[in-house]
Amino acid sequence: MRLLLDADPPVVRWCRETEGAFRTGTGALGPAWASALAKRAGPLARATSISYRLRHGGDRISQPAMRLTPQVLDAVRDSVRLEPEHNGLTYEAMRTMLKLAPDVLHIVMCDTAFFLDLPPESRLYAVPARLRAGAMRRHGGGGLVHQWAWQRVRELAGPGLSGMISIQLADHTNVAAIKDGRPVDTTMGFTPVEGIPSHTSCGDIDASVVFELQASGMSMSEINELLSARSGFRALVGRPCGLRDLVRENGDPDQALARKILLYDIVKYVGAYAAVLGGVDALCLVAEDPRRDGPLIKALCRELGFLGKVKAVVLKGDIWRIMSCRAAAVEKEN
């Protein structure tokens, strides 16, 4: 069996794959972690590999998939400061599992490595050189999904594919511009807070907002928690609100506004990336549940009608196809 661990504070999500069959669950790291995991996922001695999703690898995790060695573990520890909650829990999961299963192959799956070599014009911030020389740059996010999307669409489209825009529709929606298999820009920045608003984070804002909040008496930790965990669609609607909520049109004006902002920001970035790429051959949408998200996908494609006959592909397990961005119907690929 193969085991995948994904930190989702305060728990760790796991997925077990055995001969094409999948089983998932969650658990909290602690004294009972090993026995609970073995009871539900199976004995670790049966695992052929244990993989970990690392949300932010900084500049030291250079490959989307790397064997977890002591040196790589040190690099993961150094990356904890970039995304403390997720990376910190991932680091502790790695240390725990290495002790529990030292003879198993351990693999780091890094969400930012795909964007490590972004062009300088999209990678760098206009800040002093000493900051640019460090980790203060655009790192992106969701790279594992965007790289997979490129590879899958390339299989469908053939060698003529050059410029593609990839959209990951999720609670933390993000967009990437890809040219001949290499990313040229993406919405997430130094951390996932930058870019399109998510279910809990604010997305693009003027950096001076931080100073205004500090002047009002908030500490830096309080500001970080506000902008990353208590903003986004949750703040706009006034209650927890994820993508599955925005798909449904229930007459709530606040929810309708949040949905409108999501669509607006996606369209804005797609338009910008179409210009950066000098034209688009394909638009790829990766959705957790294409059937559930169908109304939002159709609305998005209507908004993207300016792309004309650019083919749009929706991916998640089954392959779906939208004949063009002017079409409102979703047709299952045979």
C-alpha cells in the first residue's frame, strides 16, 4: 500500500492507496497516532511508500517530489517559518513517521517547487536587494495540481499545446499561466494569502492595511490570524463559507457578492495571463467535484467568452470537456 499524509491543522489527513482502491481519514498527532492510523489505514510495515504534502518549500525544496533524507528534513524544518501551521504540522508528521517506519520509502511532495524558476519579472517583488536575495519572492502554490494539469491536458491536446491557463477551483482557488510546460506566473505569492480571496484569507490587499491594523492596536500575530484565517469569503458572508457554499445560489446577497468577487478575480487573472502568454491554446479547470461545481464552471465559462474558441478542459478523475468558453453546457468526455 501507499500512504499520503496532508497536514490540515489541527489534524493530519491521510489517504491509503492499495491496488487502485482508496481509503481516507484524519487523525491528530499524539501518543495514540500510530495505533489509530494502523487500525484504519493498515500496518505501516505493509507500506511501500509514505508521502507528505508540503505546502511551502521555500527555495530549498527544489523538486516537486524528493526522497525524505536527513538533509531534506532539515530543509523542511527551515521552511516552517514560511507557513507555520501547515508546515509545522507536516514537519512533526515526518519526524513521527520516520521513527515509526524507518525502513519505508518516505517522499516529500512540494506544492511550491513547480514555481521555483518563475521568470524574474513575475517572481520578484520591488523591494531592496537584500530582501530579494532571501526568500521574499513569489513562491506560488498548488504546483502539484498545476503541473499534473499541464501533463494531462498535453496528453489530450497533443504536441500543439503551448500556452495554457490552469485554474484550481477549491476553497483556495488559484490560477497559473504555463508556457510549454514551464510556469510563467501564478496568483499565490510569498504565501498563499496573496492572490484570489479564499474561504478564510483576504487575497490581494494594499500592504499598508497591515500598518493601519497595527496602529489600531492589533499585534502582528493577531493581524496574521485576521488576514489568513478570519477574512476571505468567511468575512464577506459573516459565517464559514467555502466553494461548495458559493456554488449554491440561495438568495443570500452576501453570498452572492462573495461568488461575484470570486468570478471577477478569476476572470481578471485569466485575462492578464492570456496577455502574458501572448494567446491561450487551452484553459484547464481542476475541480474537486465537477458535477457539484457545474453551475460555477458554466458561469465562469460564460464570463470567459472573450477567449472565443479556446478549449476548456475540466479535470478530476473523470475527464470533462467544455467545447469552447462561449458554451454553457458541460459534456462528458467519451
